[in-house]
Amino acid sequence: MRHFGHISPSVRKDLFHQEPAEFTAASPARTLAAGLGATLYSPAIRPRLAGDIRKQAARGVVSMVLCLEDSISDGEVTAGEDNLVRQFAALDEDPAELPLLFIRVRTPEQIPDLVRRLGGAGRHLAGFVLPKFTESRGTAFLDAVAQAEQTSAAAPLYAMPVLETPDLLHLETRVDALAGISRTVNRYRERVLALRLGVTDFCSLYGLRRTPDMTAYDVKIVAGVIADVVNVLSRADGTGFTVTGPVWEYFRSQQRLFKPQLRRSPFLAEGVEELRTALIEHDLDGLLREIELDRANGLLGKTCIHPAHVTPVHALSVVSHEEFSDAQDILRPECGGGGVMRSAYTNKMNEVKPHRAWAERTMLRAEVFGVAREEVGFVDLLTAGLQV
């Protein structure tokens, strides 16, 4: 699979200074974690789920979560499990171009049971999403994933814990909760692919809900949790994990209607203004601001509940030519001793030691999302990604 692999090679060549690299489920965990991108959630009870998965893969989706938890009612769990078994069997008949597939379970016991029932079709399973993850619950979940891998047709099986419980939100218990989660995920470091944030659950504890023109970072109680999660669990000293951005829950059923408004050149002011108007009208302006804030706060990738959100997430994940140029300069072998230099774009100073971790993360993102040509911007990438 490859980000922007759904667009033609000739278009990719025009867009990218360095094209996104191909990767597979067998690629290093570091690559997979960085390459998750917009992880699209789908209820496990959808009757044509296999077809939906193939369709979204053809539109550029690289990772999906098939949900047996909050997206379905308590009475639909058994039907959801049965449907997953049928749908994986259908996928096995024609497995080409599938995204990374994860199942979001409710209990640890579901994990080995589902792997057993999936049989050989389980080779298309990348792992499990573990809800309401805490130190006390986490060990049983992670042990279950390890146990299931021993009998699975897929190896390895990864885990993505979801951080969304009250003890993580409440100030008086947060430090202990984070310390406990850190101890647990570090014991299973090779198993944990990424950590996901359950911001909707956080908001529900205080009866809050952000509006379409607000980001998660505008809700201060949520922003504080995100900052502390990154502080403890996503450090750039080699001990950190990838933490993904929170879900954006707003969409319009006619999202793709704004495509005609992207026809003007992105280098003309009126073209940019038309795009901005279209995005605002379709409740995506807030999403774009939140994606930018995700990256500024150390998050990579995003939980998505609507296909229209995927292309904006991926377009804003591409490394700009300027970022790439700075990262390359900072990481040059001759600069290993430190120092400071003027950027090639002559608009900033690059300090070798303080900016090294940023440069390394930027180069990893460049590997999986590519580097845009110097004259290519977000509008070009978004427009190209929508032409399917």
C-alpha cells in the first residue's frame, strides 16, 4: 500500500519531490505507526462491509477499524462478530489492495475467539483496538493479543489502546493513571503500534461537545489531557509512542459537491478563497485547523468516522519542500557536532541539536507521506486526492 497510491503515477510525479514509499503489513512497526494516516472507523454490523473496505482502499484509505464497541448497541455484538467472520471470508476471496484492518473489541475474551473464528482469512487482520485502556484493564487485553497471535494466520498482531477513561481526565487521578498506562504499554512495547485518544468520551464526562468551528484544543479540559498524554507517552527520546489525533465528528452527506470549487489555480488568491469558502460550507474548515494543531502538538494520524475526512488528513500530512529542506540540512553528517545555520529558504535559523528530533520525525513522515514539490501546496494535494 502507498499513500496517494490511488492516483495515477503521472499525477504523483507532478505533485511530489519525493513520492510516498510503499509499505506492507510486514513493514517495521515504526513505519506502520507513522503511516496509519486517517484511520477510518466502520461499524462491524455493516452488511456489505467487505465491499466498503475495498471501495475505501481504492479511494486512498490505508487503515480501518471495524468496531464492535461504541458504534453498535449492546444487543448487536453477537451479530457484529458473526458479520466480521463472513466479511473477512469475502475479503479472502480477493485480498488485493486491502488497508491495514483492526478490530475494536469490548473484552479481552473476544480477541482469541475472533482470531479462531476468522481462520485463514485472519491473515488480513493487522490487530486490535483496545477500548477504555487503563493499567488494570490493559494487561489482560495485551496478553490476549499475544495469545491470539500464536494461533493467528497473521503475524504480528498489533494493539492500539484507546485512552478515554475518567481517571485520565480527572486532575486528581491523571498522574497515577498516566504512570500506570506507561508501565503497561512499555512492558508490551513491541506489541503496541500506536495510542489513540478518545476525546468524545472525555467530553461526555462533562456534558461537552465542540461545535464545527471549534477544535479539540479549544476545549481546555481536553487540551490539557492531550498535552499530558504527549508529555508522558510520546517523548522524542526513544521511549515514546505514536499518539494519533482525536476524531472529527462533523460531516455533510454531500461532501463531494465542493470538488468543482477547487478548479481554479491554487496560486491565485481567488482560488484559495473559493476553497476556504467551500470548506467552511461543508464543515471542514475546523477539521483542517485541528489537523494542523494535532501535528503542532505531537500527534500523527487521526481517527475518522467519515470518508470525506481522509483526503484532507493525508494532504496535510505530506511534508512540504521547505520542511524537507530544513530536515535534510539539520541531519547532514557534517552537522553532527551541533551549531546553527540559516535555512535554504533564508527565512529561519536551524539549530542542529535542538531541532534534530523534529528533523528525524519529519523524515519519517516524508518516507510514508512523501515530500511535495516546491510549488505544490495543500490545495493541489487535496484536489488530486479527490479525483477518484
